[in-house]
Amino acid sequence: MQRVKESYLAWMQIVPHINKGARYTIGARIENKFLDLLELAHTAYFTEREGKAEKVSEAIFLLDTLKFIISVAWEGKLISHKQFDEIANKLDEVGKMLGGWRKSLDNPEKKNRTL
């Protein structure tokens, strides 16, 4: 959840530099997706064990959608390559963490294995 928050805060530093027309369309859409992802990660963290896997899967899907929309903003030259790189790296890290979380929920017996 912390990494998602860090990614969102990084996005908040970028938004003022997007031209006004795009800021209130694709920029707002990206911001809403970030907020949805934050909310979903928080919900997944506090959900009962039986429902966690579903919430984490939803978060992964939402993250993929967010990455796609951000790449469209970059391709449309609304954000710089440096800004895109920063956000993409942070979101990749979030994806790895969500994937690991999902994997641990799918294989609970491997959690405390001995070497």
C-alpha cells in the first residue's frame, strides 16, 4: 500500500505540468484510477482471508489499466519521458508486490517452508 501511495504522490507532482485541456480529461482519469487503486489495496489488506485473493486480483487488473492510460498520456506527449519513467518504475514495483501477494495467497502452504 505504501508503494501505491508513493506512486500517487509522484503523479501529483506531474499533474500541474500537464496542459489544462488534458489535465481535466486523461489527467483526471489517471488520478481517479490511482485513488481507486489506493482504496482497493486498503480494502484488500483488511479483507478476510477468503476474499483477499479476489481483491488483490482486482487491484492487479486496475494497476494494468492505470499503466496503460499513463502510457497513452506519454505517447500523446502529455508527460515527459523522464516523468513516464519515474511513474512506470514505481508502478512496476507495485505490480511485483501485488503479484507476490497474489502468489502467496494462492499457495499458502509454501509460506513457511524450511530449507
